[in-house]
Amino acid sequence: MFEKVLIANRGEIALRIHRACREMGIKTVAVHSTADANAMHVRLADESVCIGPPAARDSYLNIPAILSAAAITGAEAIHPGLGFLAENASFAEMVEEHGFTFIGPTPEHIKLMGDKVAAKRAAVELGIPIVPGSEGAVADEAAALEAAARVGYPMLIKAAGGGGGRGMKVARNDAELLSQLPIARSEARAFFGNDEVYLERYLDKPRHIEMQILADGLGGVVHLGERDCSLQRSHQKVLEETPSPALNAAQRARIGKIATDAITRLGYKSAGTIEFLFQEGEFFFIEMNTRIQVEHPISEMISGIDLVREQLRVASGTPLGFTQNDVKFSGHAIECRINAENPETFRPSPGRVAEYHVPGGLGVRVDSALYQGYTVPPHYDSLVSKLIVHGATRNECLMRLRRALEEYVITGIETTIPLHQRLVEAPDFINGDYDIHWLEKFVGRT
Ligand code: MV4
């Protein structure tokens, strides 16, 4: 096992990685921008290196500075966390070229899944059901019209270099398809530096269901169940739960087998997530994420498996010490993402945390780098805490979540705790009756 790991990230995920390392007797190196000199991940790490000014491109995305920090501190491996450089294939490659271990999948797998057209083609080969659409990128108007005639409207235009929903366009007939196509193409070029676009049948009321997988690259593959991430606004997830209230046992078993078979054939290593849209009992692959995700803790809570610990173990060449049969799922877990934002306008609310009191008790977990007196900087993502609760049943989980939200005190900045307090009282949410559009309507009708 590694003796020292550099954590190339900040905030709660940097702290999460630090915690896994400490429990394994691994020394940690924090890197930070000048804006994060007093951050919790820096305070707790064994060593820290300032890698640049506040802007992420000059610090958390500054590859030479990060590699230099690893070299001068004698770190053997680099954990990229999520966001920033986590899905940058050339970073993963450079880490390895400099003699460090990249704690994540191979650069080839990162690259494959980063190209959404290539990922879809791979999905077909791996036996994963996809959304019907164009065969790869559409070369011209004729190819787009052909795909639409074959699949049927409404159609969705997506960017090959995209993901996360930016630049998508719905077309309901040939005229709209022809008018939206050049717009989608130029937006794709502007956002992602790649003007390739592809078409899919537009699913109008799906749920977003994703499978957590874990693989050692030596033939060991398990899944840790699904997560329902349908509660989102502006492509930002707000609350995630597992198991999904929408799946029955047969559907759950079906998608579990599809996911583990595919990952086995792919020869993938590390943690990863296969994202699906789920509508009318059918799963449709949309993307694969080759990183640990923000919402990973709910899968840990129902499986008892520490995903970051396993990432570290498999990166060091150790096989998974268990098989799918050993993974015992228990109860229900929900994560509330708490952002430093106004809970109605969602305007960011950085600033000094005046009072801070965290909930506790059985089944309550808080992943946060906040502390009393800490100043949330304005330069980064507004996620400041994740409240994760576990219960034997969904109802027990919900009751526990309500009482934990009631205990949580954060003053001095605005947070989205009041939004979560409203959400956990909404009948549709209580009934598990929601799709990817539900939350936008809910926040709209205050
Ligand atoms: C879709 C879709 C409907 N039909 N694809 C948005 C993010 C990107 N990863 C995929 N996205 C979608 N793809 C087809 N064929 C609707 C969305 C979508 C969405 C997906 C998951 C979670 C939230 C979403 C919000 C709006 C649109």
C-alpha cells in the first residue's frame, strides 16, 4: 500500500479522501490555492503545498504545480477527487509518466467515456441498452433527417464532447431539427471545442438512475446498487437516494447484471458510475463517469463498503477482497446536498460561517469541510456539506432526515437547508413519485 498520497482537490471530497487515507495509515499531502490556506483539508493533512492563486485554472487545474508538489513531498500516488482534473485523461497519463500512480481508471478508459459518441458505441458492444438515435455523430442534414425518420420525434441533439446537459436541443419535427442543428453545432464548438453532435429519441419524463460499480482491473467487479438522482435543477443534483423508489426487484437485478457484465468486459479498474435514463420500465445508457461521485456516500451507507478505501487498494494493485455475493445491501440512504446559496434564488452566498452545529446520532453522516469561523471562498462550487442519513426503511430514513435537518445550524451564510426542509414534506417526494423535471416545478411554485 502507498505510504503517502497527494490529494489534488479541495473541500469536502479532499477531506473524504484524507479520512480514507488516515484510516489506512497513509500520509496525506494537501494542495491548495491561496484562497484555501485555512481550509479544513489543509489543516488535517500531514503536509500541504500552495499551488497557486484562487482561480482554479491557476491552482487546482495547474498540472505542473500539482506534479511538482507530488515530487517535492515524495508522494507515490495522486487522488484527483472529482471535478477539476478527475476526468482529464492527459492528466492521468502525465501522473503515470512522472512515476506516480493515478488513483482512478486508465487514461484510455477516461478518454473513451469522455467522448459521448465513442462511449455510446462502446456501450452497445458491452451489451448495455442505449437510447435509439443516430449511428454515431451526424455528418450532415441528410444523416440527421434519416435518423429522425427511423427513430421518430421528438429528438434530442447532444454534443459528443458534452455531458452534463449543456447545449442540448429538442427538435419536434424536421423543420426544428434543421434549424436547431447548426445552433447545437456552434454551441458544442464554443463549449467543448468539438462540433460533433449526435441525435437521440427525446425521453420526456425519465428518472435518472445510475449504477455504482467498483472493479480491480484483475477480473474482480461488483456493483453497489443504484442511485436515484432525478431530483435536480439546472443539471445540479440536489438530493439522491438509494435504492430508487421506482425500481422493482426484477428491474434492479436486471440492471445490476448489465452493469457488472459490461464493466467486466471493459476491463475497467477503480470506482465508476454508469448513468441511465429510466422510463416505462426500460433503462437507456446515457453516460459513464470515470470518477468517484459526490453522491457516493449513499451507496456506502447501504453496502458498508468504503469506496475511497477500495479505490486506494485497487490502485495499489490489490484485488477486491469480496465478490458480488458478499455485498449485502441494507436499508435506505438519502443525501442532501447543502450549498452556500440562497434557497429560493440559488444565488451563491459565500462568506464567514458564524455558528456551526452538526447533527449526529445513529444513521447520520455529515461530509463537510466547514467549521465555525471558516470563510467560504467565492471562487469555487457552492457545495459546502452533504447530509447523509441511513435507515432500515425509506420511511425511517425520511423521519431521521427530517430531524437531522432540524438539528443542523449554519449561520453567517445562506444555505439550501430550508429547501431540503420543504422537500422532505412534499407529498410527491414522500411517495417517491418524481422524475427529472419534478424539482424544477417544485422550486418554481414556491
Ligand atoms: C436525455 C434526456 C432525454 N432524452 N437524453 C441531461 C444531462 C445529460 N447527461 C443527459 N441529459 C439528458 N439526456 C434523452 N435521449 C434528458 C436529459 C436531462 C436530464 C438527465 C438526467 C438528469 C437530469 C436531466 C435534466 C434535464 C435533461
